[in-house]
Amino acid sequence: MKTTPFLKSSALLQRLRDKHVSTWLPGYVTKRVGDAMARVLRPAQGTRHLIVAVCDHFEPNWRTRDRAVADARSMRWRQEYPALAHRYRDSTGRHPRHTFFVPCEEIEESALSDLEVLCRAGLAEVEVHLHHEDDDAASLRAQLERGVTMLADRGHLSRAEDGRPRYGFIHGNWALANALPDGRHCGVDDELRVLFATGCYADFTFPAFPDASQPSIVNRLYWPAPGEAARRSADRGTPARVGAFPLDRPLLVQGPLVPTWTGKRGGVRVDYGALTAHDPATPSRLRSWLDAAITVEGKPEWTFVKLHTHGAPEAQATSLLGAGGRALHDALAERVRDGGWQLHYVTARELYNIAAAAMLGRGGNPSDHRNARLTPPPVARQGT
């Protein structure tokens, strides 16, 4: 049977609906238009700074109940990541930094012991990941407090001036603030308020393409509305900008979400900043991440690229610790060699600190602000 143009169009529309493109495409277009206008009104001046964080949804127990398999996954990172990281340095002489968001519903002492070796070497930090379902605010808070306390007692997480732990967060299954239509994998509409009340300084969950939880706001550092308690509260917020720094809510830190043309017939792909075994970094992907133009408004010279991965499973680890990892850092080094850019490897906490410095009107070298608001966790060395 011959496929008609109508059937082809219908199939394309169905694929777009399945990927929930209509949720975020208007926001993407609005952001692109705004970026173009901003470049005319306030073009970047002088050296550009590329601030890169790799945020790992690190789940050693993924699809296994075999303790030996899970232990081997974390041990592999302990043994192999230093060799990769020590091959590269950023423009300030620092090695790559990896942020492990560990699922606090299943924290394993053996995995933490392995990651702590990397933390003490100045190559990594640990933050909070959580998969949960059918919760209310009270049960969510209890889970977070239990996981945060466990990590803090081992020397992870930064501290506020009053000594309380502060943490970065990634929601399991992307369902932040009850974002899925059927309410699975969460249950708590006012999750952002609970997160902030338990010490969360920033959420690093998104983007979530092609998942239904993907918010309508894309390619932003932004603040949720004050006191926001409605479902899918990540759909509403105010862009981070110079001169404004709220103290009553967590910052929402997004990675890139960029439609790109592959050069093939019908070849449009959406790059959402995921580092996988099947889709490692390339120079063209790096260009897409830069095109997302994730900045603090009023500070276009500092570009933030938050990438994500699931680094524990064997295929992903083989790529990230081998050819895929080298491809990422080689592409970044090539961008610096091309001139006009300086590279800064950061953890999630350091990214937040640098973004905060931009909002507070600080200038100079972004790396000078890595520890400006939230100091390094006790287990992590301050530099390499």
C-alpha cells in the first residue's frame, strides 16, 4: 500500500504528540527570539566563559538485586575515573568534576565509600536523587530528611551558616512536583516547597525529553513563583537575572533542549544534553548546547551547560569512562583552542555558586566564585 502525504503527516504528528513537543516548543521559540533580541541590545563582551557540569543519576542497583553487580559498578568509577579526569584540565588548571546524585531511598555504604575516594581527590561531589511515589508532603519530607542526614553524616553536602545541610536535587523518573498526567512517581504538588524546607538549594532534574513531565520552560536558569504549591510548578517561574536573588526558594537549573537538523530527509533530532553510550558528545552537539544560550540574564558572557547521564550501568560506564568521555573533553578543549572561550569544569554546587555570583553582579573569572555561597562538603577537597 502506498503511503500518502496525508498518512505521512498524520504519522509525524502522532510522533510529535508522543514526544510531548507541543508542551515545550512554544517556550523554546520564545526563548530563541528573546535571545536574538538580547544579543542586539546587550551583546557579550570580551572572553566568553563555558561552565560545564555533568550530573549523574547514579543508580548502581539499576535492574539488579545482585549486590556484587552493584558494588562492581561503583568500584569501576573509583578505579577508572581518575585516569580519564587527569588527562584534561580546564582554563584554570582544574580537572573535570563529576556530580553523583545518589538515590537516597537506597543508599549503599559500599557505593558511598567508592565515591568518597573521588571526592577526596577533588574529582567529584555527591548530591541527592530520589525516586518516590504516592507520597504527601509529610512522607516526602521524612524521606528527604533521612537521606540528607545519612549523606551529611558521612561528610557529603554543603552546609548553611547555621550548620544545616544544603543539597542539590534530581527527581527520579523526572516527575518533579507531580508532573506526570497520571500522578505516578510523585504525588506531591508542593514538592518544591518541601525541597526548600529540607535544604535544597537547586533542582537539576530537567530537561526530561521526551517524557510527559518536561516543563514548558526550557533552556533556563529560573526561579519558581514564590510559595508555588500547584502541580507542575516548574511550568511557571522567573528567569534568573542580574540584580535579583530570592532567598526563599530553590533555583531551577536546566540543561539544553535543542531541536537540530541532521541533514537527512526528515532528519530532525532533539538534543537534550544526555550523555549515553549510543549518543556521546561531539563537536556538533556542543554547538547545540551553546546555542541553547543558558545564561543569567544580563550576563551573556557566562554560558552554563548542565549535562546529565545514568553512569552506573555497564554500557554507559564503558562510554563515559572511555571513548565517550574523551569525546566530551576533546570537544570542549577544541572549543577553547578555537579562541574566545575559557572552560570551567564544575560540580552542581559550583555551578549554583557561579550562577548566584552572576545574579549578585559579581564579575571577573567565574572560577573565583565556585565556593562563594555554599562551601565544599567536608569530604571533598577544595581543589586539585
